[in-house]
Amino acid sequence: MLRLVSSPQFTSDGPPRFFFWTDDLAATIEHLQGLDVRITSEVEDIGSVFFVQFEDPDGNPLMVSQRASW
């Protein structure tokens, strides 16, 4: 399940404008790669969340995140 969350403050060269939640980050990355989406970061682990950044077809930065399971 993906849910859209937006950030009200952004610039075009700043962090991703939107991010999506997923229950399976690995499957989501595989799906994005299958669509030839440009992945712009490695998977990052910040403790409670894993995320990866990518670009939409217009080059806008986006991110998909998964909560860490404890």
C-alpha cells in the first residue's frame, strides 16, 4: 500500500517534494527499476525508517519509505 505525503515547504533543488509509504521497499524498488525510473540514492536506514530517492519523468525528486519492523 502506498500513501502520498507532501511537504509544504520545498524548492526545486531541495529534498523530495513528496514521499510515499510502502510495506515492501525492496519490491517497490524492483518495480521502479522495471519502469526504468531513475533511482538517485542508495537505500538509507535512519533507524526507524528506510528510504530511497528517485525522480519522476520530469526530474522532480520523490522518495519512498518503509517503517522498520522491530
